[in-house]
Amino acid sequence: MQTPQSDISADSPSPSSSHSAGDSPALSDSPAIGHAGIPRRRTGKDPARIFSHGAAGCLSHPCDNGACCYLCWASLAGVLVQANCWETLRTTSAVGPVYWTWWLPIFLWLCDPSSFSKPVVPLDPMEYNPSKSSYHPVQDACWGHGQRVPYLAVARTFERIEEVSARLKNIETLSNLFRSVIALSPSDILPCIYLCLNRLGPAYKGLELGIGETILMKAVAQATGRQLDQIKAEAQEKGDLGLVAESSRSNQRTMFTPPKLSAAGVFSKLQEIARMTGSASMNKKIDIIKGLFVACRHSEARYITRSLGGKLRIGLAEQSVLSAIAHAVSLTPPGQGFPPEVLDAGQGKSAEARKAWLEEQTQILKQTFCELPSYDIIVPILLEHGVESLPQHCKITPGIPLKPMLAQPTKGIGEVLKRFEEAAFTCEYKYDGERAQVTMPYPETMGGTPSLHSLHCGSVQSCILDAEAVAWDPEKRQIQPFQVLTTRKRKDVEAAEIKVQVCLYAFDILYLNGESLVKEPFSRRRQLLHESFVETEGEFLFATSMDTCSLDEISEFLDQSIKDSCEGLMVKTLEVDATYEIAKRSHKWLKLKKDYLEGVGDTLDLVVIGAYLGKGKRVGMYGGFLMACYDEESEEYQSICKIGTGFTEESLEKHYSFLKDHVLEKPRPYYRWDSSTEPNHWLAAVQVWEVKCADLSISPVHKAAIGLVDEEKGISLRFPRFLRVRDDKKPEEATTSSQVAELYRQQQQIQNQQLVEKAEEEDFY
């Protein structure tokens, strides 16, 4: 639309001139000219008369200054627009007062907003609420286009998520933040994602902060001018150092206002802290942390402290973050420029259709992330091509480890035969070691482990192998127990210092010479594995296997696996339904362990969260322990059993020596337990134990998987027994509540099947 030129003569009064109310009627009395020289539209509507109703206050008294006239014209513009008098405003040629020059652009903008770019004034960050209904990615943001995302916007999002336990609502809240970032500051989306995940980069790179609670307390004390003893006491009382940091910072006054924190700036500082090494690095880290605390506003100190400590504790699992990313990119497509034309691509769809569409987009992203678990690679492709193009641009890549396929536990050979009765399958030794994914080419050399370059047949340019790394005794030429493998140094060690030799037992190949094999049947993958590599004793061997469907042969093979220092067997389909399911626990693979055929069929990896003082022979040490599983959604540890069997006196002494340094004055806020199970000492969640049991049962006391099987009750272990410490697992990698629920359901299915079979036998006789 072209802007009309105002035809104002040199004799027109200046903005500072006054006019009287009496002048107005004279203008409006003209049959063709309305108030202020605006021509009447031939519709029977008199703008001057409309104006007299819309700004009666201005007409009822003389205007002594220009400001009142500005109000008059603004009122007239609003009334004319409501009266649909577009031509009156668009075709003005003989305008009286010069005020028209001032207000014409406003009139035209009101008539046609697309003619002018309306400036969007960002909200105050404290008013930012990404959980509001009908969220607008631009107008409801607390920063402007091209500006850095304030860290306070991220913190406010965390607050909303922490307040609400509903997963779907939290996904919506987080996706709203991401939509604003995509529309206003797309270059900040990756730092925001990592802050929500509490990571500093791809998980496989292992970049961690390594900031202990004592160091954090010291930094909070120095930054806020408080005594360290005060910080420690308040942290014990509140159970959350983040809340202590927030209250300490809010009560502090500074002489100068420091620059406000941005999400990208905070993320950069966290990375800088993680990369610092050397004897003087700790003081440098504390200085950076102090600088962050001094600049904190409101809840920023709470979440920066938690990020530094390694736990956000807002109940935000990675799967929810992936869903939020998919929703954001789908609803507010990136790459539109500014202002974006499409703010909600789902608008106009029915609620059902919108939900199905977003779920479809989410599944595409999640599947892509399973195959290429790197936000550094996926996010830039998302911003350029969108969700639906991900499968074409993101492929399995050597050097970027995949999450492995896992097996379902089983309680007997009969169950295996029943599940695979119409499918060919193979039995493999289940080695007692650590899962290893080996790639070629590999970006870094791995000291003390075999190199695939010397083991392939000459035709292999790139590959990804799935294998088990076990400790090997070169003199006896046999596998050593898992406990020997755990003594092998993992970090900052020279190859010459490694005392434990490792042998790789390869059992699958997922990628070969640029081609993904995960959709190929296992028989084909195994064939390619054996054709492409050669065995070298003590370094690289293929998993021992046998293709059979005979119960007797399987039983004999199972016994032989135990004699050969293995845990049992892995049973896998060969042809039908035999693809590799990345990051899934699948019924295509079954675990058959000799020791647990009469138990639950599998062991559980549980976290020690409490200890009971010993009695009798165990006086002076811990005699029992409170164990917990991990709930990924709520990020909490849920009690599952007390354990006091399976220990030797020597092991109890070792446990006491280690755990006494991790005693807490009170339980963490993220421990879920019943008062009847309260231990003598609460412990920090730092160690994982492998535990076996007879079976699982519904419990009114323990909280494991509460709400998943029974609305008000949890699940507990019957006759739990300690097996070993799992130093290779972090507490967050312990058996999850959903896995506990699945074990219970599986157990119930087997028991129900046995009852049916027993009834059938009784009927037969």
C-alpha cells in the first residue's frame, strides 16, 4: 500500500499552535468537509459526528496545547477504523492542521498493520511464562529478535517445569521456549538444549564439570560474602545447595550492576570450567563460578548451582527434551526470517490430528537420535531442513557410538522355546565383561585394546562392531572374572601401565563400508562379521555360538558356558524379526542365566541410599542397606528393598570404609522412601550394586515403580542378595522404575501361564 502524501500548505499552523473547540463545528458544518478537513465518505457516516462521540472531552473545551490534539487525532483514528471509514483516511488531500502529518502514519498503520513494522517490546524476564496457554513465540518472549537468549528465560522455564509433574505439560512448556529461540535467536538453540540436558556436549565425548559439593559451597560463600559454615548448615537444612545459593544471592547488594547472563554465555563458562586442568585449575574454576553467581538474578543462582553439581532435579528426562525439540521445530519452522510468517504450523488441525502429527514428528527425531546421538550434528540439520528430512541427512556414523540393543531376561529354556517356536534362533555365550562398541576409523587410539586395522581381511574401510570386552589371562589362555576387569585403570593412563589384558568377543556388526546393517537380519550381519575379520587369540574372537532348537542341546550348551567362565546364554532370532533395535530392550534377544532360572530371570543394578548399623558380629560396621532403583522421569531414587545377605566380613568392611565418607545428615529431596524403612545413616547416591532376588512383589512400603503397576503401591524384591559392586555404572544408569515394572509384569505372565498349564494337566487326567 502506498502512503498518501499529506498536502499541507506553508500557512498551516505549527504543532505548537492552539485552536479552539469552536473551530471544529465550523469545519464540520461544510457539506463536503468533515472535522479537520477530512472529506466525508459517501456512506452516510459523518466522521466529524463520529469523532464528536469518540473524543467528546476534547471538543468540549478549548485545546490549549498540541498534546490534547494528538489525543484527539488518536481517538479519531480508532473510531474511524471501528466505523470502517477506510477511504476517509486513505484519500485525504486537503488536510487542515499539521497534526495530520504527525498522525497519518499511525492512522495508516491502524488501518493496515502490514504497512508498518510494529515494534515488539520484550516482556520483563520475571514475567516470562512459557507454560501459558496460547503462547506466542515472539510477543510472549522476554528478549528481542537477534538478541541473546537471557539465561533467566531458561531459569524461568525450569521453574515452571519443576512446579508441574505432568510430563506432557512440561514438554509443551519447554517447546514454547524453544519456539521463541528458533524465531528470535536460532543460533542459541544448541546451548539452550544442552543446558536443559545438563550436558556440555555429546555424551560420548565425556566432558564433565567435576565440581564437588564442597567446592561449590566455597564458591557460593565467597561470591555472596557469607561464611562457609553458614552455607553448609543451610544446605543441610534445605537439602538443596541451589536454593541456598538463590537466597544468598537475593539478599546480597552490589555497588555496580553486572552484565546480565545469557544462556550461551553460561554454557560457554561451564564448558570453560570443564576443560580446565592442572594444579591451579581449581582456583580458576572457583573464580569463574563466583563471576557467574555475582551476575545471577532471581532463580538463576539455583539452576547454575545445580548444573555445576551435575543434577538439575526438575524431572526433565532426555526423551522429553527430544519431544520438545520436535514440537518446536514442527510448530514454528526455522529459516523463515523475521518476522516469521508461520508461528504455529499446527493451527487449523483438529486436536486429534495435531497430536498425531506431533507424535509422528517426534518419532522421526527420536529414531534419528538413536542412530546418530549427537545434537551437534542433528540440530543444525533440523534448523536448515526440518524434521521430516532428518532420515536423509543423518546416518549412522563410525566414531559416534550408538546406544546398544538389550535383551529381555527369561526364566527357563522352556520359555525360550515357546517364544521362538516358529523362528530359527541361535544361542551365544553371554560373556562376563563390559559391552564395547568398536569402530573403524576411530578418532582416538585406545591403549591396551586390539586395533581393528590389523584384524580385518583387507576389504574393510569402515565399520561398527558390537562386542563384549573381557579380562584375559594370557598365561592360562582363558577368560578372567569380571572383578579383574574392574581393576583396570580407565583414565589418564599410559599403555605401558596397563596390567589387565582385554580380549574383544565380537557378536554383531552394525555398519560396514558406508552401509548401515541394522535393518539386515542377524544371520546376514553375522555372516558379514565372520567374512570381514579374522580371529586372534587373546585379542579378538567371535562369540561362541550354536544354532539349535533342541532343549537338551541348549541345556548342555548352557552348562558348558558356565564352565567356560561365562554368565549363561544369549538367544537371538536369525531370520524372522531379527533386525538390530538400537537403544531398545527387545524380545528378539533373550538372556538365559544359569543361576537365575528359578528366580526373576535377571539381576538388578541398584543404588545404595541408606545404611543400617550392624549388630552381633557386624557391630562397628554396616549390617544392612537400603537400596533404590532410578526413575528417569522424576529423576528420583525410589526405595526397592533392604539387603543384608550375600556379604562376607571382608566385603562389609570395604563397604563401610567407602560409604562412611558419603554419609548425609538427612535424605536428599529426590529420595522416595517410607518412614518405616528409615536407615541409621543416609548415604549419597554414589555406588551401584548388582543384586539378585527370588521374585518381585507389590509393596505398600517401598516406592519402586509406584503408579506403574499399582496406583498407590510400589514394588519390592523378595530375598535380595548382594552379588558385586558395579563400578562401571553411574547411579543414573541403575535399573529404572519402568524396568522394575516390566520385570514384575513378565513374572506375573509366567506365573499365570504356569497356572493355565497346571489346570490343563488336571483336566486331562
